[in-house]
Amino acid sequence: MSGPGRRPETTIFTTMSALAQRHGAVNLGQGFPDESGPSHIIEAAARAMRDGHNQYPPLAGIPELRRAIAAHQRHWYDLAPDPDEGVTVTAGATEALTAAILAFVDPGDEVIALEPSYDSYKAAVAMAGGTLVPVRLDAPEGAQGHWRLDPARLAAAVSDRTRLLLVNSPHNPTGTVLDREELGAIAALAVERDLIAVTDEVYEHLVFDGREHVPLATLPGMWDRTVTIGSAGKTFSVTGWKIGWATGPAELVARVKDVKQWLSFASGTPFQYGITEALASGDGFYREYAAGYQERRDVMVAGLAAIGFDVHEPEGTYFVTAGIAPFGHEDGLRFCLELPERCGVVAVPTQVFYLDQAPRAEVRFAFCKRLDVIEEGLKRLRAGL
Ligand code: PMP
Ligand code: GLN
């Protein structure tokens, strides 16, 4: 933000994808898959268009999709949002996050988020007139280590002005999947300090090595105070459809809807039909999806490590963070701005996910790309660095 929430700066994803186009670079920056989702899902959206579903959907989304989202939450997590009052479809998770933040945050309020944190949080909190209070994750030690949350640091960040806990797991950009202990500490704090939680679970089905994704809303005392946000974009490889959702208790979801009506009102009618079909996928689809990405993660992690990056293996998501100090670089932003011309590859500097934006010797690579594209990216990095 360059002003008090009025003139948002350009996102790093726009900047880096433009550079990728200009240099014909392999885009391992912006997180979008280079393959479309399953063809029967695409066909369901096309059919909906041909069948005349081309006008506004209801504000909260078509009833079929709301029922499918509620069934998904029940099937995977034993959560039971009411399909009519406890689910709202949104223009991607981005709109759900922004609407929730605007709904619950008043000027002067503080919002706690894990740091590094996805860049739209800072913008949305600023739009609400609030202050983002980052709680840094501890950086991993060694390749097998993972970024972890220190519960004491989290507790110390809460003040009398704290209104909201913004929790993202699986976590972008680190790939960390919060475990039950970390989530338990967050839940205990939310209950003790009477805070609302908004959880960003867009990578819920992208967890590796047999880990489980645990929604914060499933923990004791959390259902009544949590808005859970998901997105079809990642799970079904249709990021351009921008179909996301917020689920939770009716009172909280009603407040998200109150704001949403002044943002998009509603969007994507035919895509909503497509995602209704997508959510009917059996468990096997989700298992194959995670297994496919685990394979790509392994190729990416091994490839980057062999080139000399200081790699931290992600537990989930389709991102990997990599230290660039071994190449004599201190500033990830400079490194990423030079990389397209130097190597024909695009990455994203992780410093943009920090409030202070201070130089960090670290970048993020996305591996939501075909294996041959990942291999080509690695080949170029090997040759150019
Ligand atoms: N949250 C996180 C952590 C993300 O990485 C993204 C996008 N990749 C979003 C939210 C936005 O999701 P959507 O594209 O559904 O708006
Ligand atoms: N969430 C995606 C990422 O982290 C990018 C989304 C966007 O371009 N705004 O790469």
C-alpha cells in the first residue's frame, strides 16, 4: 500500500508474470497450473452456458453449489455448515478474505496474521482501516526442517485492539502445514481472548507425505467463531474461474455476505455449475491430485538443491522457498528482477510477503507446472546461475 489503503501497489504476481511474458521465461512465479482441470468439469460449465445459465446467480451462490460445498465440509472434516445460511460462494478466496476482513475489522482494529503472509491480507486490512500485526514463523533449520509457529510469540502479539486472527494453512509461501499442536494453541488463544478467526484453506487438499489438513473450525470452541475460506481454483486447476467460498456459523457468514453484496454482489454462474460437478469427485481424485503434486515437489526440491539453492521442503501447497545466499545474493527482489533475463526463469521474492519488505535472501518457486516445464526451468537455472 502506498497510501492509507487508497492506492494499492501492483501485486508481485502481475509484475513477475509480465516479466515472464516479455522474456519468454519459464514462469515459476505466479501460482497457476499450466494445465486445465478435468474435462468433465470444463464440459459442465460449458453445458451450463449452453443451457442458458448466463445471468446473475443468487448473492450467496446457486443452491446446488452451496449444498455441494456443505457436503464437502461434512465429508472431509465433519463440519456442518447450513447450505442456505452458512455458505456463501465468492469471487475466489480473494473476495471471501476481503469481505470477511471488511466485515469484522473496524478502523483502529488489529489483525494478527502469520508472517510471511499472502499479500492480499495486508491490502484488505488496510482497506478496512485496520493494522496488520505479523507473527513470524520460525525459519527451518536444514533442508528437512519446516517453518513453525511459536505459540508464545503469537500470544504476545494479542492486544486489547486485536479483532481477528487470520490463519493460513497449508501456508503460502512457506508450504508449512500447521499441526494439531500449533492449531490448538491458536484455538486456545482465540477462545481465551474472544477473537474471531478467518482461515484461508485454499490449499486444503495439497498436503504431502501422509499429513492431514485440520481446519481450525474443527477444534473445541472454534466453530462459532471461525469463518473458513476455500477455493476451487487450486483443487480443480481452474484459477481463472474465481470460484471460492466462505463457510461457518450463520451469524458470521451473514456478515460476510453483507459486505460481499457491495463488492461483486455475485459472479460466475456457469462456473458455479462446473464446480458443483467438480465437488462430486470421489476421494480418489483428491488423492491423485496430491500425489501428482508430491511428485513434482520432489523433482523441484531435488533439482533446486542440486543447483545449490538452500531449499526447504514444503509439507503442502505448490510452492517451495529457496535460499539464494549460496549464490552470493542477499536481496530476493533484485535476484528475481534479474532472473528472467539472466536465466529465462521467473520466481517470486518472499520479502513481498513481509510487512517490512526488507531484503531477504530467499525466493519462492511454484511447481504447479507440467513436469517437462519444471525440468526446463531447472535446466535453465543450472545453466545460468
Ligand atoms: N489465499 C492464498 C494463500 C493464495 O495463495 C491464493 C491464490 N493463490 C488466494 C488466497 C486467492 O485465491 P483465489 O484465486 O481463489 O482468489
Ligand atoms: N495466489 C497466487 C500465488 O500465490 C497468485 C494469485 C494472484 O495472482 N493474485 O502465486
